Amino acid sequence: MKLLLEKIRLAILKRTKRAPQKSYAAWVAKGYNDTPEVSIIIQSHDKSLQVCHILPKLRHRKDIEIIVIDDGSSLEHTQRLAQALTGANEFLLRANDLYENRTYDKAIRLSNGKYIVLLQDDDDFDSDVQWMAQAIGYFKQHPRLAIIGGNWGLRIDFDDENRWGHGMRDETLKSGEFRFVPSVNRAPMWIRRDLFMEHLHHIDADFAPFQYDDDELCLRAWLSGLQVGWYDARFRSLSAGGMRLWNKGFTGEQSQRNGKRLYSMYAHHMKEILEKVREANG
């Protein structure tokens, strides 16, 4: 019945010509940018207030597009994000608890930026967004640099007894420096899109729905002739991230499952990768 009434309403609008009309001029005035320099992808679950807090800061840089992944949020958060993302280069990607492995990979393919930065729903930073200019500068300095992390630079430890691998924070890294490292974690996690599409192609779906796929991507980059770097983006946390709040037990399961997978794929390559990192650092 509702569908029938809607059909009648639209038919009346069509015949009376009372439907609001749009125009090419109005579309042009929106200012859509086909070639933004940076695509910002934010993963969120029931954390719309935190995302809305950083949107005005991100908009200080004009050559960007913003893609928010609303992954399984309640209607309140979905509506708030829809109302906040008002720009022509601002998009809301709705998913149903698919988690970051699948949704980040999907959003990367939708993005147009030369550089992609993956963020999460607890990230905060200064309004001057100098961390963006810094990362882009490092990409320009190093032609084979495919990934930059601004949070933790990681070493990868492989446990021979339990046959599993995991990233451990490298405590020797110092604020203000740039270093090549075996792996970095999110967020921010920068990706140079052309190198990703040409050499890496995807975030490995075998690690879905989450955990250690960022480590796998970094190790694969080194073996593909690319480089991974770290710098201090000086981020701070607004609150506990959605992954920590709602997936404590699940995270433990995924750590075991994907830790074994990471070991089987890369333990025998680690000596080669570490040598590449040493050579890159001179």
C-alpha cells in the first residue's frame, strides 16, 4: 500500500510540475574535485561524535576527500554522520559489521586521492594538520615509499614454539625522526595509491575480518620492492576505539588465528625483510 501511495504522489508531482528542479549550475557550484591529493578514510562504529569532532580540522586542507565507513552503527550515529558530511567530496559508506579489513579495502577502491590515509574513530590531532604535509613530504623524498605509519613503528616477532607472529612496538624510535621500519599499524596509516594498485593490489582478505592485516600489507610491500616508513604524527586518542570497546574476546581469537597465518607466510622471509630495512636506513 505504501508503495502504491508513493507511486500516486510522484505521478501527481510529475503532471503538475511541482517537483523541486535541479540544475547544472547548482551541481557545478558544489565544487566536486575529481583529483584530490589526499583521500581520508575513517573507520567508525557507534563513534559519530568523535568523527564529527575531527571533520572541521580535516577540512582545513582543501585538496582532500573524506570517506567515512559507518560499519554497523546504530541509527543515531548513522543519521549524525549523514548530516555532518555535507561537502561534495565527503561520502558515507554504510556496512554491516564487516570490520576494517574488508571495508578499508573497499573504500580504497572508491577513493581518488594520490595519497590515502586510514584513520580510526578514536583519532585526534592538532587543527593545523601538519601531519599531512609531513607524510606527503616523505613520499616525495622516497619514490619507492608505499606506506607510512604515524603511530607505532613495529618490529615483527615470530614465536617458534607457538608458531605465530605479531607486531611489537619499536621503542627505539624517537619523535621528530623518520625511519624505515618492517611494519606500522593504524592509525594514521598512509598509502601511496598508485604503488598500492600496481604492486600490492589489495588488503589480504584471508586476514578478515581484522587483526594483523596491516602487518601483512607492510611485509608484502618490502618483498614487492617497496618501502615502509614511520614518523611521529603526534596523534592522541579521544577515547577507546570501537574495536577495543566491543571486540575484546574476538580480538584475542583473531590474534591467535591471524598470528599463525602471518607466521606461516613471512617467518622464513624475515631475514630478507630486515636486511632491506637496514639498507633503506643506510
